Amino acid sequence: MDFGNYGTPRGSPASELYATEIHELHSRCRFRYEPLRSAFPSLTVSHYTDTDTYDRFDGVDLTPHNHRKYQPGSGWALGLQPRTSDREPQGALCEAVADGGATWAILRVGPFNSTGGYDWWQFAAHDALNLSRRLEGGRTLALHSHYVVGVRAEDGGVLGYPPLHMHHLHLVPSKPWLRYQWPMTGASWQQWLARAREVQGFSSYVPNYFALDMEGEVNDARAAGSPPLAWYLEVGVGFEEAPDHLSLVPSHQSTYENYYWVPTDGKHVHWYEGEMPSSGQLVRMKHHAHMSLLRRAYFVAGTAEELGLHKLLPRDKFGEQLPLKWPQAGHSWRWPSSIPIVDLDKLETLLLKRIDRLPGGRSRIICTLDAAREEAGGYPGYVWDRAGKSVCTPWTFRRGDPFLSVALLEWHGGRLGPWANESAPLPELLPMHTQWNLLFAAADGASHYFMYPAFLASRALPLVERALVPQEQAATQAIFREMLLVQNWRVVVPLNGPLGVRAQHFAHAVRRAPPRLLAAAGLVGAMLLWRCARRARRIKYHAI
């Protein structure tokens, strides 16, 4: 199967990423297992038998010693029941040096026993792989490779998909709450912000960066009632110790699922755009998409208006047009959905012709992603997601340069999966992601880690339409964008970094400060200015 260049353009600053074989690392590891509460004290693990119980939070807490860490009143705190078995999951950590000299930290958690049915195994932990011990004394790690797999408990053999679906696993800057502990539900912005104000006035939402959090989910995608499978979750991270600063950091989306809805009937297109918050050179583009709905996706150095897409405003899952229909208090979240298209081939041809007319032509297409699926695992008639063919070209970008994501979508036409009820009709809507995660070398020599909320920064929302949005909603939108972008943006400055980079680092530190602290500082500053002005008037009066 052709996977392109894995999103790594030729001539990038690091073209040999992911060169180490998992089997090589396994041959150099000896895992010594111990109870999770001592191996990884903050790790939480929960299990749901299927998607219905997952949606209702009707699951089993496999780490009840950490149940108190779930936010009181949240679905996890109310729905999860402690495990009935006395057998506690185990954990182990191994460090190995690969042939190229890079150090790898490898985590294993389990063993877990699953029988299919598309169940859900949910994991979250602070200080992933205990990497904080490597940061003592102000050291910095350069992370260059990572992987996540399931391995057989009996012999450590790597499990493919099927049977296990590595739905997602993220390593993100540490937060006060783990992913599955945040008090974020299907509320409007106003409701969410009101809830945030109740919790230490936003201060609990300001990340305290000391290492990385781990958060992810795994599914057994076999048919329900399949033979028991005993397995471990295995996560590996390759790193080097940098003497001064982190030069390569993968950008990531550290939020909830951030999906949009795609009808299984017909053909559709989904697009979003934004501006690069930083300058740099592309090292690797890692995509995240569901191949069952994807035909092809493009990442373009351009705008929706240049390609005529700005006239196609997306609609939410209820069929209402966005972005005019921003969430209202008392209503559910409405994420952008796809746009119905009669002929994807004609649309793609039209888009490519318009790209050809732009300065630079086809070189403006930075990355393309083609869907990849195949039958496997003894389930005839079912197709399984594969990594996809990802091809990227060299790209040097400046802060403020526009980017555009375009996804051509259609259901692959097969059955949903062996975990689904054969007699049940295909769902009318299925969730989809079109995420582009950049690994880049920053032009200013610093390290920039950020999540960019493109859905709140679209250039396709004209000023006239912006004027129609109530002021309260506009302010809430601005606050929400600030929280997503800035408070998920970490700048690591070289020891000898230029003054401008240090000033940017200071500005971000101020913007990440708790609002109460900023308000207090503003009040003190205003009082000092008032006193200075009053004193100046007195001096002027006496001088007269």
C-alpha cells in the first residue's frame, strides 16, 4: 500500500523521522510490571462495552483510587462504577537506545481483556511516560518520533487493525485537569464560560507546563462476542536531550473531539481556513481523518475566496447555515458540517484550475491526502482504515500567511463494521475529522507549541455578517478563541534568543496568567497611575 512520503517533504530539516522499528525496541526492553497506582500514579483508565454506554458514561472505572480526580458532577464522576475485580491493571516503563542513538521511553499498561463490539478503553495521565524526571535542572527534550499500538499480552506481538483501533492518543502540555476530567459538556459558549468562572475564575484552565499529559481511546473493532483478547496498550516516544531549547515540536489539537458531521448519503465537501500564527519551515504534516468518509483532502497555501469556496458556507448537523448561526444560550453546540455537492470530480477539477491561476500554481498545494482502506482480519465485506497516502512539498511560511483545508467526502459504500448490528440501517450522519498537525522548525529559533482554532478565525465571515452577531456573542467568541489559542501555546526560548523572541515569550506568559491576577494587576496599575497623576497636579499647582 502506497503511503506517499508520510507528509514529510524532501529536504525538510528532519527527513529521517520514524526510522526506528518497533521490533528493534522490543528486543532491547525488559518490562517490569507493577500496580498502576505506583507505576503511573495519575493514570485513569475506564471501559465502556459499546458506543451507547460510552455516550451515557455508563462504564467501569478500572482505577477507582483516582476516581476523586474526576470533576464532581461530571459524567465520569456520576456514571463510572468501580471495577468488581480485585486485579488491578499493571504498568511498566522501559528506556531503550536505538541504533541511531536516540533514546526511547516505552510505556505499557494492562493487560486488558476485550471481546469486540467496538468497546471503548479510555486513558488519561499527567506526566506521560514519567518524562518530567528528564526535565530536572531546566533541561529540554527534543521529541522526534512516537507511536501507539496494542500488543498481545502473551508474547508482546504487535496487534493491527483489526482487531484493535487506536482511535486516538495525544501527548499534550500538562493541564490542571486531564482530558476526561474537564467540566466541558454540550453547552453554549455562555454556559461554558459561566461554568469556568465558577472554577477559580479561569485560573484552573491556565496550563502549568511541566511535562506532557497523555490522553486517548482504544476500541476492539471485532464483532461482539469475539474470543477474549488479552492485550497491553503500548506508547513509545523517541527523544534527545537538547542543550538549550526545543527546536522541533509537533503542533497538536488539544481539545475535545472537534468533529463535524457528514451524511452517509451523497457527496460532500468540507473546508476551513486560517492564518499561520508563527513563521517556520514544514518538517512533517500529520493528518487525522476517518478514511471511511474521505476521498481526498488538500492543504493549500491560500484562501477560500481565491478558490471560490467562500460562497459555500457550511451547515451544522441540523441543516442550519454557519457561521451566521453561532451557539445561543440554552442551545446545543453546533459544529460546522459538510456541504452537499453533486459532482466531486467537477468540483475538484474546478478547484485545481483556480489553483493553477494563482501565483505559484500547483506549488500552492502543500499537502494532499488520499484515502486508504483494505479488507483484512477475516471479515469479508468490511473495509478498514489505513494511514492513507500523504504527500507534502517543501513549505516555508511566515506569520499571517493564509492556509486552507479542503476535504472531498463520500461514504465508502461498504458496511459499517462487524461491531454494528447487521439489521440496523446505516446512520444518516457520521462524525469526521480533517485535522492537519504540523511539525515545523520555527524561524525565530524558539519552540512554538499551539492549537489553532480555525473554526473561530474564518476569513469568510464578512464584516457585514459580523455586525449581525450580537455583541455578547462576538465577545464570547473572542474570549473562547483567546483561550484555545494562547493558553495552548507554549514558547520555549533559546538561552541566547533575541530580544524580540523573549518579548513574545513574556507576552504569552502574561496572556496565560489567571484573569483574576490580571484584573488585580490592572487595578493596582490604575491606582498607581491615578496617584502619580494626582501628585503631578499637586506639583504643578505648587509650582504656579
